[in-house]
Amino acid sequence: MMRRIAPLAYFQIRVNSYPMSASVGASHAGTHTVGVLGASGYAGAELLRLLARHPRLEVIWASGDSSAGQPVASRYPGLASAYGALSYCSTDEGLDKGADVLFLALPHGQAATLASRALAAGSLVVDLSADFRLHDPADYPAWYGAEHPLAAELGNWTYGLPELHRSELRGASKIAAPGCYPTAALLALAPLLAAGLIEPEGIVVDAKSGLSGAGRSLKDANLFVQADENVTPYNVGRHRHTPEIEQELGRLAGRRVAVVFTPHLVPLARGLLATCHAALVPGTGQDELAGCLADAYGAEPFVDLVGPGGGPGLQAAWPATRAVATTNRAQVAAAADPRTGRVVAAAAIDNLVKGAAGQAVQCANLALGLPETTGLELVPPGP
């Protein structure tokens, strides 16, 4: 007989510390001004795209040191209708101007050097880099190759995954937006681990990401001739998102968690799929997995359950990158494998939206008291 577990109100109470309805309450009056640092990169440009339709956030400047003085439309012609008169400024110029909200879409390492100035220039700072995600200062030299310049700030920035940290994000002034791989891996695994349905030992995360996840830098592996019709793992055993996944899973497990994480580069412009494997706690079957995910995500505005525990018409589907492309949505599924006693849990996101810019806007909405979905009511393109 299958072991019966209590409904996962535990996940909503302990992890999502307040009801979803509280995230769509009264909002502040007026419009909040926005500055985007690093707006010439892919994540920064995606921020501009999303903010162009946001009714309560108004971009007043966008910085890009290598593009300073050039029109935004010269680099991203698709943004011309929204930002035809806007030109990139330098980082210094942007910080001197200030804004109510600052989004830092800078390469890893740069945000930490500018954090003090950014906090003085804006009431809310959302950092899309890894500079403030990790709490242990020893992780930065181990995984990023250098001591953290503001180690005293580590642990003071709210980790920006709303499905796990929504209550902490409300009213926050410093937010560290998660990486794309951790976002997908955590969405797939967190409820199952929090409910005690999977063992914390032996977790494997196998993930694939499109080329935009590597940024605009010119690397041989990212060139069309090298990447097209090719799939390859990279940074095996040493990818920088590993400690981030372990940190958040360890928080839920109440103990140290080590994961085997292997990312792969696939010939897509955007999209990310994480397929995760873990040992089931004895007595756990498909009913428990489906009930767990339904309790955890049933009221989430951006998570769609598919697969065995999915809604009507979705039971045969599994997370797919096309189904979430250009949106802030995530598809999640989990299936028990009774033959091996393991679970296969998967999540698909758009690495530039839910994995970066969209999630940053979602966090800003929560921090500002705006409806969480504001500016993010997006539908993926057709076939």
C-alpha cells in the first residue's frame, strides 16, 4: 500500500511563507523610474523588452560602456519602437542619475564592485549576476576564482526565486536573482525535497541550455559552425551554478547537499531544460509526487504542471522549451520509476526570461508591492 502523506501545506507555510493572494494586493501609486546597467547584453536587452510593456516601471536610462553614446536601436533594432530616442550611457553616468529601481545585468564580478554606489543610487537594486547569490564567502574563490570584494554583504541579499522566497521578497531592497540552471533545477526538485519524498544524497541534474545563456562574448564553441547541429557538455564538475543549487537544496533539507550537475550547450537561441534524478524515499509513489507538486504549485502564477500530475490534456506532455519560449512561465513534471526506486523530475524555462530578466521583474514587482504578474502576462509564440 502506498504511504499517504499530508497535503503539502508544509511547502506553502515554510517555503512560501504567505498565501499567493497576498502578492496581488494593493500597489503603490505612481510609476517607478528604472535604470538598467549592462543593457547592451542579452539579459539587459531582455529587461528592456519586458519593461517596455510594464505599466508601472519606466526606463529612464540604460547603460552599456562599450556602446555608450549609441542608440539602443542600433544594437537591438527590434526595440526601436519602444526606445527609439534612447541611447546607451556609461555606467558612471547612469549611477550619477540614479533611479527608483536599478537592474544590474552585468558580468559576474562587476556588480560587487558597484554595489555600494548602486544601493546609494536606487531604492531597490536587483542583481542578475552571481555576485550576491551565495552566502558562504569561501564559495567565491572556490568557484569564481577570487575573494569576494564585499564579503560582509553575503547573505544580506534576498535570493530571488519567488516560488521559494516570496515572503522575503516583499519589501526587499537588495535582491540577488538566481541563475538560469538553478531556477529550473530548484523548481523541479525543491517541493519533493521539502516534503521528504526524495533523498538528499545522490541527486543528479542534467541540463541543456540555448546559446544565449553564454552571453554575447565571442567564444569558439558559440560560433554558428561549431554550435549548429551539435550538443556537448561543458564545465563538467565545475560549473559555477553548482554551489547555488546545493545551497538552496541544503536549506530545504536542513543539511549539506551535494549534487552532480552537468550542463550541456544545445543549438537553440533560447530555452533551458533541466532533467533531475533522485532516490525516492521508500513508500513514495506517483500519487505522492503528483500531490506534492499540486500543493506546491497549484496557485503559482507562472508554473504549469504537466506530465503524470498535469492538468487536463497535459498528462502526456513533458516540459518543453518551445512551450515557455519568450515568457516567464515554467513547466514542471515528475514521474516515479518503481523499477529503480528513483524519480525523474524536469523543468523547462526560457533562460532569458524566467532564468534572468523576467524573474528579475517578478522580484521587483513583489518588492514594490505591485501585482506579481504585472508586465509579465506573456504567451509563447505558436509553432
